[in-house]
Amino acid sequence: MAGNKPEVKAITDIARNKLQLKISGDVDTKSLEKLYTDIRFCVCDIKPGFDVIVDTSQCNLLYVTSLPVYKKIIDYLISKKVGQVVRIAKNNSIIRKQFINFTNKIQCYKASYAQDAEEAEKKLEIFKRRNGARFQLFGLKIEYRIKDESGKGLLVDISTGGCAIESPTLPLSIDTEILLSFTFSEHDTLTSNFSINAKVVRIHDGTFGVQFLDLDNDKKEQLYQRITYEVGR
């Protein structure tokens, strides 16, 4: 790559329902605005649930002033029901640190990281078992019940297929079925209260993950609409 000239590109793979983004050089606001425009054209050709690979392996840095535009891109992809997102960035690279620092401070989808294109494709294959993208929301309290016992925790991330919860007050075991309840602030049109049957599928380091059970399409849509509203606030 000659110099640090910014270059961005968006390509659709219609057959695989995938969007490929390439970001290289020292990326400024103007470049990301161009990428945003290109993405809007590309997304018209693919279906909801599309996967995204963001190749930043040749990117040196994002100027701080361009980060709000990157957030706008994130919000747009969410509004179009993005599926899994994988970012290609070398370990300990400046750009990887920038992305992690930025996204840890905002409510957005949870992307995975890969060292190269081959690893990124492998991760997408693994993620196909998941039910939609996962999103991180800050400060949402969760209540859960097992028969006559109840516990509380804090949401780590959530999708329409399941969620992860940290700091649980009631210990759980794998395959335990529970009733989850959580409440958002009141809204005129969006659902605020959710009660969902779930099964514990993962326990690790003070966090447990659950798979939602018997969540019909209407409930999934209500949950997705509420999650994306909260992410975009």
C-alpha cells in the first residue's frame, strides 16, 4: 500500500448474502461518508440477516473525527437487520485497539475479530448456528426464576435467540430451564416488558448464557425492534 492514502470499498456477495467491506490507509470522515453511501446501495441487493466481513488489515488508523460516521454505519447495518460481523485486524494493531476501545463505549452489535480472511470465513461458518446478531446493552437488569426461587443479574449481550448475563445472584446449572424477565423504559409503540422461557447453555467466569425457548416470530420481531431502538439511542 503506497503511503497512507485512505481507501474504502463495499462489495456484495448476493449468493452468500454477504457484505464485504475494505478499509485501508489513514481513514478520515470523507472516506467513511463515501463508504456509508456505498453500503446503502449494496444493502439493497441482499436480504436481512446478511453477514459482514470488515477487512481492516491494511488500515493504519481511524481519525477520531471520523468515529461518529462509523457509528452511523453501525446503526444503519443494524436497521437493515445485519447478521454476524467479523473484523479482520491483526492482534495488537492500532486499528484493532481503536475499534475495541470505541465499541466498548457504545451500545452496538458485538463483532468478532479474525487475523485474516480465511479465519474470518471460518468464524462466519461457526456463527451460522446463532440466531441473529448479538448486541451489547448497558445497565439492563435481568430477573430469572427457577420454580419458587429467583435471581438477578446484569445483561452482557442479547440477540433474538439468547443472551448472556453476568453477576448472577442465584447459581445455575447447564440445561436448567428458567423464566427471564427484563423491562425497558416505557415507549408509545415498542414493547417494554419481556418474559421469556430459556435454557442455560453456558456457564463461565461468573457469567451464564441462555438459549431462548418457544419465542415465536412476532415476539422475536418485537424484541429485535426494541433492541435496535435501544442501541440507536
